[in-house]
Amino acid sequence: MNFGIQLWGVMTSQKGREAKDIFRELRDAGAVFAEPCIALFPFPDLSHVFWSPEAFHDRYLPLLKENGLDVISVHLASQNLLQDLPLIRRLAEADGIRQFIVKSPQDLSKASLQRAAIEYTSAADKMREFGAELLLHNERDDVKTMIDGRCACEYLLDLCLGRVGLQADAGWIMAAGMNPEAFLWRNKDRIRSVHYKDFRNGKETAVGTGDLPMEAVFQFARAHGLSQLLDQDGSPDMMADIRGGIQKLQGMIQCRPSSVSYLNVLDTETGKIETLRSFDGVIEAPNWKKDSNTFLYNANGRIFEYDPAGDTVNEIDSGECDACNNDHVLSPDEKRLGVSHMTFTEGFSSRIYTFPVGGGTPKLITPNSPSFLHGWSPDGKELSYCAFREIGGKREVDIYTIPAEGGEEKRLTDGGFNDGPEYSPDGEYIWFNSTRSGLMQVWRMRRDGSERTQMTDNERNNWFPHISPDGQKVVYLSYRKGDLNPDEHLPNMEVELWKMNADGSSKEKLATFFGGQGSINVNSWASDSRRIAFISYEVVFPA
């Protein structure tokens, strides 16, 4: 995932330094985009913070891009938005700015907010004509000030009738005495980006060291695909605090909060979805057993079997494999189960084991680690998996195969991030997903790794192709392009299930839901080649 930095505090604290050095240090700290301040009227005392449109276009934007920082949004200082529309349009069309952010008026009376709403709404309507949107950034005062049972910020947004979005500053919400999490979810339909500011004992502190509930804010932002920016105003060591804040956010990328999991069955012909059961906590990756019409899934490192007929859950004895992740596969005869077992004493580690499907002693198949199982060949002789290996001094992520009883592994791909290998029912092909063309897309190759063919080509990140038992259809998981990096498949996001024919034709969206990692990591087709199982989630935070 990508994180940004609002430049007000940075440029204020770093006054006197070369801009190119500041921007390079921000990129080294982990920021990938920046949000500057632009003044549409003279601002001589703060020209190092509030840039003119000319200074932004001619000097600062080239420097930002040279140092790897993208710019899609700016804070805007304007005395009259409607009169300034030509300047705003030029920033949008010439410089690629898509979000222009303003604040509430200083006067928070009803009459003042009414006037602001007319100006903001009229400007927002005009800005949409050239592909830009107007956002309101909340401060402490417009959250603290209440009008008719709503805070002034929400009151103003209501007056704008949905035509002005919100850049929510979670720190200011907290500083105003309001629960940030409740505020965010209450306004989820109008929030476009989230700022992190942090406080302790009423004083601003480095993000992640105060009282801000960062994980709750992070999970909200990730769930809605929002831009996330640190908004560090005052700091004795600005760059160190930015590095620390971004590291904390990056550390939360794989975290899973308290959740409710739903086991669903989708009819790929009618689109009808049936929810079989809800589970407290996180369950992942259903394998649909054809012989018994039951489902295997992982939870808390163990493997469980769910029988819808009796609504019963039984744990399967997996022996020493007590940290099984969501990459587990049934053998073609459904007599054995292959799992990917993690070993936390070795850092990032996972090895493949197999054991009887009813439980028993695991057998190690891949001594090399990390290895993540995805396919078992129809003839039962071979496993396919994604593996991280050091090759030529560089970590590569490729597709490998190995005899099902163990032996020498064989590398099938090179270049890009390659994952999710699964055999076609006739055993002729391996389907997988790869970033070799840029975004994560679905590919197919011969079982020996030859004839690699790209099967999807769109502006999304597509993962985990699963082939129906009759070999006619493929279902895959799809993320929005800007929500994550192409090599990430994260939990707790809005995702889609897509279907296509095995020749790549007739692509169609089947469902949109809250999920991602854990939803459909492994093949979960029913034997009728019509229905497929998947997991959706609901995040539950403490009241």
C-alpha cells in the first residue's frame, strides 16, 4: 500500500533547506505521494509553504516527480473559488491535480456556513466538468462546534448535498473530543482521503505515539480504498517522525482486526449468493470437498471441516502444522491435504506438508522456504506453488513444481511477481497470476512453463484464477488498481469476483464484496462447475 505526506508541516519545519533534498528524504522515509499547499492569491510571508500556481508548475512539481513523489491533491487557499476556477482548471489539466481541498470558513455560524455551501457546491459542479473534485478538510473547531445536533463540518457537508467530499483528519476529530472511528464510519460515503495527526495530553505528537486509534483508522481507510497521508504539523524531528509513522502504517498492512467471516456460495450462472454460515473471527480459503459436500478452511493456524447439512465444525488433526495459512489444497482423490505451514522463529517462512485428509502425521514436501501451495496435478503426481528464492543476489517470486512425494523443485517462471499456480483439469496447463506486464494479471502456461499467455488485461489487479472442474470457466479475485501495489493481495478491502471462459473470452463481474486475502486463495468450485464458495468479512471494532 502507498502512503503520503501533507507538506504544510514539512515545509514549515524545513525552511531554509533545498526542496529537492526535502523531497528525496520524504521518499526515502517511505512516502510515495505528497500533498502541497497552493495559494491562488499572494502569500509572501509563507511563500515557502503556500506555493503559487506558477511556482508549483515550474519548480516544485518537477522536483517532486524527480524524487519519486506523485501529486494528485492539493490544499487550496482561495478568496473566491468561483473567480479562481480558471486557475484551478489549469492545475487540473496541466498538472494532473484531481482533488482540491478547502477548509470551513472561520465563522462557523449558520449564515456563514450557508454562504460557504453555495460557493463550494457551485465550484464543485464546475470542477467536475474538467475531472476534478472539491473536498472539505475538517479542523478541530468545525468538529467541536455543534449545530442542530451535528458538528459544523457535517452540517456544512449536508448543505452541500453530496457534491463536496471530505478529507477526514482523524487527529483533529480526536482532538475535538469525538470518536474518530465513529465519525469515519458515519461519513463513509463522502470521505475521499484520510489524514493521520496524533495527540497525547492535548499536545501534538509523532503519529503512532499518541492516543489516535491508528488501526481503526487504517482499517477504515483500507476498506474504502482511500488515500492515507501523515499530517505532521509540529515536531522537533520531523523526518524521523515521518519515517516512524509510515513504518507503523506499513506494519499494519497484514493485520487482521476482530472480524465476522461469512461462508458464501455463488451461482455463477444466476449471480445468486447464499450465505451458509457466519463465523466469529477470521476463517479463510474454503476447499469444497466433492465427495462429502463439506468445506475445509483454515482459522488460527488450524484446518477445520464444516458440514452445512448438520451445521457442524470439526478440527482436523494436522500434527506439528499448527500455523497453516490460507494456501491449502486437496489431492485429486481427496485422500490427502496439502498445507502451507509457517514457522515464525525463522522470520518470513512457509513450507509445504501433506497429511491424510482425516488427520494424521504431516510429511514435509518442500524443505526450501518460503513456499506457498496452490495446485495439485490431476494425476496426483505433482504440486505447484509460489516460492520466494534468492537468485543472483536478488529475491525472486516464481512458480515452482515438485513431485507430490517430495524431491527436486523445478522453477517455471522468471520476471515479475508470480503467484497462485493451479492446474487445469486436463493437466495440460497451469494458471497463475503475475506482474510481468505491470499490474497483476491472470496468465496461463503449459505444465512445463512454456507458452506463457496473458489471459486478462485491464486496469485492475487480478489474483488467484480458479478453473472449474469441467475446464470451461475461470473465476478470479480482482482489486481496484490504486488500492494497493500490484504484488499485494490484502485483507479487508472492497474486491470483486470475475468470471471468464477458459479461452479468456466473455469476462464479466459476478460480485462486489468486502474481503480480499482469505476470500478465495484456493480452488473452491463445486463439482457441478456452476457454484463456487468464497469468504466475505465484516470488521468489528470495540464500541
